[in-house]
Amino acid sequence: MCMVIFAPQDEECSRRFHLLFAIFAFATCGGYSGGLRLSVDCVNKTESNLSIDVAFAYPFRLHQVTFEVPTCEGKERQKVALIGDSSSSAEFFVTVAVFAFLYSLAATVVYIFFQNKYRENNRGPLIDFIVTVVFSFLWLVGSSAWAKGLSDVKVATDPKEVLLLMSACKQPSNKCMAVHSPVMSSLNTSVVFGFLNFILWAGNIWFVFKETGWHSSSQRYLSDPVERHSSSYNQGGYNQDSYGSSSGYNQQASLGPSSDEFGQQPGGPASFTNQI
């Protein structure tokens, strides 16, 4: 059971979150389609167009989005194209999300059905660790690039900016206005899920690293100096004990003759009494 979303202790559980978050990321970005509506009210009402629809969608090659507007100069029409191209950042973001989804799906299958083969040698955990680090980096780069690309899309599809591209709107006698603006809530959500994916993958690096042989070897390296220190301390204590016992023995041996000599001192007065 996953107790914490962003610090999962179960690999199988963490991959399920990777699957879910990756789906949200590429679905909210790759499935987007939106538009805006403008109106141009000319002095000559017959030349006006009060419903000009401009539609755009993923992968946001806005320079290819064209639409016709009245010039308010007879029946002549002006062909206008949006400005900008955010396809590279959007496609990179969706590509990272799709491959992250596929890898998480494959890893989940391995964890469930091939757990013994995954752990029988160090190759599986090492590959998993390297791929996790790579995807963490890709999520960070892709999310940052797409956040900048989305900012450019918002500017390019702002009705006020689009109206400036029309020649009829540069004449004060004509009235140009935006009927409605594009809704970008799902694209904002895709950026949020992009950075959440980065946090989730980066937070999982440590738990994957613990499964590798690098972690166990580092633990042995750190434990060796402690063992050597403890063994040298025990040897020092043993020598001190043996030294104490031997010194006590020497002290007892040195006290022995003193007691004998002290016992021979009454012998002198006894012999003097006998002589008397």
C-alpha cells in the first residue's frame, strides 16, 4: 500500500502513480483543441463580419493557422495567420509522457510477474535506476520547455494581439472586438502534471538506488572502518586488563619479602633474653 504519493516505498505502487500522472500529462496537452471568436463591424454594415472563428490545436503550429477577415474596403478579404510555433516544446513534452507511460507499464509488469528474475542479479535494478534518473531529467526539461511554449501560445492567441494583425482594425471608424477568448485550463493542468511527474520520478530515485549493488557496496565500505575501530579498541582493552593483572601480581610478589622481613624482627630481642 502506498502511504505517501511522492515518496513511495513500494516500487510497484510508485509505477502505478507514474502511469496515472503520465496519462494526465499527455492527455491534457495532446488532446487539446481550442479557439477564439472575433468580430469586425465596418462602417458599411454589408462588409462586416461579426463572427470570425479562429481554431487551433495541438501541436500548436500557429503560423499555419489562417483565417479570412474583411478589410472594410469593398468585398476584398484579408488572409491573416497567427504568429508563433510551439510545436517542438509541445511534441517533446508529449513524447516524454508517452515513453514514461510505456516504461512504467513495462516496469509494473516486471515487478508483478518477474520479481525473482528482477532481483537475481544486479542488472535489473541498475537499468531501472539509470532510466529513472534519465526520465527525471527529461520531465524537468520537457515541463520547463512546455511552460515557456504555453506562455507563447497564450500571447499569440490573445484576441487583443490577433486584432492588431487586421488592417480593418487599424481604422478608427471600424469597430473590432473579441467575442470570446480561448480556454487554456487544460493546458495549464498539463504543465502542473509535468512538474508533478518530475517530483514523482526524482523522489523515486533514492528508493530505486537502494535496490542496486552500488548501495550495498557503499554500506559495506562505510561499515569496514567502524569494525576496524571497534576491533582495535577491544585489543587495547585486553592489553590493559592483562597489564593490570600482571602489575597486581608483581605488587603482591614485592610485598611478600617485606612481610617476611617484618616477621624476623622479633627474633633479635628473643635471643638477647635467652643470653641474659
